[in-house]
Amino acid sequence: MKHQLLPFLIGFATYLTCPVAWSQTSPLFEKKTGFSSLTERWELDSTSRRGTFLLTPYKPMYVTAGRWSNDPNGQPVSENPDYSYPIDIPLGRYEARFQLSLKVKVLQGIFGKNGDLWVGYTQKSHWQVYNTTFSRPFRETNYEPELMLNFATNFSVLGLRTRMLGVALTHQSNGRAIPLSRSWNRVIFQAGFDRGNWTVLLRPWLRLPDSEDENPAIVDNIGRGDATVIYHTGRHLFSVLGSHSLRGGANSRGQVQFDWTFPVTCNLRGDLQILHGYGETLIDYNHSQTTIGVAVSLVNWL
């Protein structure tokens, strides 16, 4: 199975991204030779609006057949002792990872010609497919449904053009039983800016109280907000996503992820992924590691 998985994933991704698969009418299957803008991705003007109930991309979608970690989290713990695992799990350093992320507009022009309501869903899975001693388990899957209200804007801030402002209600969980259950609910404020080939997304958030807190210190590790900076040139796209606890000294924690998306063949792109810090997944919210992976990129940020 180990030797058969990679050719299958590459072949399947090539089928999805080459012209033979462009027969569908959904924007997910449109032929693209470059990258879209923030305005096009979020349908922020009259020329980019597609109407409601049309499935469109949200966050990046990819299949990573090989992802390496310098320190796998074999014994997840929590500040809540009921959610600490009592034994060490024999995890391998190599695993597969894939992410699906979609959104659909359910209401358009709520306040006159502005204000769109979106429903989003992101799912990321980590699969210990190369771990033959532990029956190749799915190590972790995170599920994140969102309800987002976005407003188109057009004013300048520090040389950047503000394209959108919004607020979202999001739930993220791993759907597991005690003691490995992890979840949190947030209100996320979001702003999108661009200038030329640059795009910036800012997302501060507030965590909502939880009476049965499975991960009390999650904001002190993953952070209280994140920022994404994207630059594209030709058929290459570079992005840096960082989150931070907004605390100093020993409490200064967070995560940074660098991605380089590059052309391979046809409409198929590769993605070099480098991550360092806390919270690669919910089960790792208070565990720091460095990971490196090479993925087949199906959908980019833009």
C-alpha cells in the first residue's frame, strides 16, 4: 500500500486539474492559468458576483503524501486532567495530510447592495499511512464549519486597499471521545487588503466560554489571531500564515507556516509546506513541532 499510494494520489490530482475534468460548470473546476484576486474569490463587486448557492473554494485544498515532523505528539495532554492521554502512542514521523475547504453564499446584498452571508466548511486530516506497526490510523481530523458575514469595502490603509471587512462564527473540533476530544468556538473578525501582487488577511478572534473546557490554554498556545500574507508572480504563489498569543516573554507562543505553490504540469501545482510552532492540529494545540511536506495543490488562497 505504501508504494501504491503516491502514484494514485498524483494521478487522481492530475485528472482533477487537467482539461479533461473541466466539463463541470462549478467554479471549482474552472480552467485557470493564473491567480484570482480577493475581489474575485469573495465576489466583492458586481462583475464578480455569481449569485447564491454555488459551491466555491475557501481555504487552500491539497493532498500531502509525505509530511515529516521533528517531534510527533505521541502523548497529547491538556491543562484539564480529564483530557490528558495516559500512555504514549507510537506515532511515525511521516504521514499523509489533506485538506478540503469550501464555501457557499446563502444570502447576497443583505443591506442594499452590500453584505453577503456565507457558510464555510474546512476539514483537515492527518493519516499515519506509513505507520505499519500501529495499523495505519488516521491520527487526527479537524472539522470547522463557519457562518460568515462579509462587506465589500474600498478605502486605503497604509498603502493597502481594503477590500472587505467581516465577522464569522466558527466551531472547530476533532470529533473524538474523552480524553482526546478537543474543540473551541470563536467569533472571528476579518479584514482583507491587497496591493498589486500582494494580499493580506487579518483575523483577530475572541474565544467563546466553554463550561467543559477540553483545552483551557488554547489561545495562549495557538494564538488570539492570525495574519496571512500572500504574494504571487507568474504561476508561483508564496504565502506566510502566522498566529500569536499576543503575550510576551515565556508566554510568547504561536505558529508560522510558509507555503510555496509552484507549477508542475497542465493545471497541476505542487506545494512546499513548512510549519513551526503550536497547534498544527487541535490535538497538538499545546505541542510545538516543525513539519515539512510536499503536496499536490488543488486550490490556492487565490
